[in-house]
Amino acid sequence: MLVVMKNDATEEQVQAVIREIEGMGMRGVPMPGSLRTAVCILGNKGPVDDSRLLVMEGVKETIRVTKPYKLVSRETHPQPTVIAVGGLRIGEGKPVIMAGPCAIESEEQALTIAHLVKKSGAQVFRGGAFKPRTSPYSFQGLGEEGLKILDKVRQETGLLIVTEATDHINIEVVEQYADIIQIGARNMQNYSLLRRAGHASKPILLKRSFAATIEELLMSAEYITSEGNNQVILCERGIRTFADNTRNTLDLSAIPSIKEVSHLPIIVDPSHAAGRREYVISLSKGAIAVGADGLLVEVHHDPPHALSDGMQSLYPEQFAELMKEIKGLIP
Ligand code: PEP
Ligand code: MN
């Protein structure tokens, strides 16, 4: 349930409502809006008796939230959320482009790719230092050494950094180096990681699991926001279907579907969806056309020798071409 305060309600009246909700054994989370504040009630086991709240000073009305997710729902927050990070505004209309290798392999590799993607217009550099690999024998990433390389990339190029935390332990160090902390598809339902991300001081890029419904993705986002971090960017990266022409099936319908029910921004990763670089430009154009707030694209200067995901990594010239082609689609 949402307790909508009057336009002229005071901070004391908002706090009094929160105390009343706590007295009823639930949590009240204030959600300031442009015109008025609403207080979202969390933790109710059944229907809430709003009679005590409706008579309080400053309360305008109560609204029942029908979705199981509350804080990330559009019912609670009708305006789209814009994530401000290092001068960028994600979710405000102009797509944000994040590009770089799957994994950080060396300083030379990272800097070479970073300069190339920056030249083509990328605003954020991606690259994993902690890699969640399907096989325990595959390259697992450089760990903190990789994070230090990312720090150097930021200093040399001015690009912002998005990099993955794979558990609730390494998120501590990732948080120190990243501008945006990525939570990967395999970890979308790692609840201890999600809860810890809810206490992070940085925005979270939450990727949809290849086996998750939209509702499950939004419930995972709710784990983060319910702990206090409302800076969440969602990412569609392909789901597993019977189709075997691509590594995963890019679900572009997720973009309008999510925008209908949630205020969070959503970007698209065409690389992990396609699994083959040949399809990445077309899928990127599709993503922008359906209203994605950005792209997360794998680019490598030497894909045949990449330590991970070389098949789906664009050559730098292809990334330059991608940037040129999507330009025409951006209003
Ligand atoms: C990645 O972005 O490199 C990655 C591992 O992606 P996903 O979690 O979507 O598989
Ligand atoms: Mn990858």
C-alpha cells in the first residue's frame, strides 16, 4: 500500500506516518516525488487496515499496490527513474553506450580497447575482473589486479567503469573501484549479493537471468531497493529458448513490458544474447528502436585471442559502425 501525503505535508507529518506504520509491525519507506511525498508500506502479511493512517495530519489518500514488487513498481513511482552517474543520466531518453571486453586481460589490452571505444563515442567502459564462468577451468578474471587496471582506464580516458561483483564478498572491493556495479545473469537470484548491493553507494546494473520472468527480475531489483539503494539499472541479455541459432534469444519485448510496470531504466546486452558478433549490430538497432535506455556491448581489439567471449566480441571497426548506425535512431 502507498500512503500519499498532501502537497503541503511537512517532514514531521511524513515521519509520524512512518512511525505509525512501524507501530503496526511494518516498514514505511518515504518516496519523495516532484509534487508530493508518498510512503510505501513494506512487509505486510495481508491487507493493510488503513483507517488509522487516513485520519492522520497531512495524509491525502491510500492506494493499494497490486504488484508483488512495490518500490520498483510504476504504481508507487509513476515518473521514470533517472540514474545520475559521473555526469551521465541513464534513463532520461538518450541511450547510454557501455562497451569493452568481456574480461580484463592485461593493462595493455584494456587501455587499447578503452581508447578505441571512447573514440567511437562510448561513455562507459565495461570489463570483468571477477568472471562467473560456466567451466571452473576457464579464465576466471584477474581479480583485484583487474580492478586496478580499470581504475587506470578511468584516469587515462575519463570513461566511467562498469564491472561485475560475483558474490557478497568481492562486492566490497568492486564497490571501491566501479562507477556501476554489475550483477550478472547467473547471480540474479543470489539473495545475499542482492541484499549487499542494496547497501552499496554505487548504482547497480542487474542483468536478467536467462531463465527469469520479468516479475522475477523485478523481484530481484526489489531486494536491492528494499535495502535502501534505489539506483538500479536493469539489463536484458537474452533468455534460453529452444532456438539454437543464437546463444540466447534476445527478448526485446522485455523493454516495453518493463517500462509499463516499472520506473527503472533498462538497457540491452546484444552480445551475450547473440553469441556471434555478426548479429550484434542488428540487435543493437532493434534495442534502441524499442526504447532501451542504453547498450552493453562486448568489443575486443583481437577477438580471436580473447580469453573469453571472443566469438561475440565486435572488432573496433564494427563498434564504430554500430555507433554510426544507431545515431540515426536516436531522437
Ligand atoms: C558479462 O557481461 O560478461 C556476463 C558474464 O554476462 P551475463 O551475466 O549476462 O552472462
Ligand atoms: Mn562476456
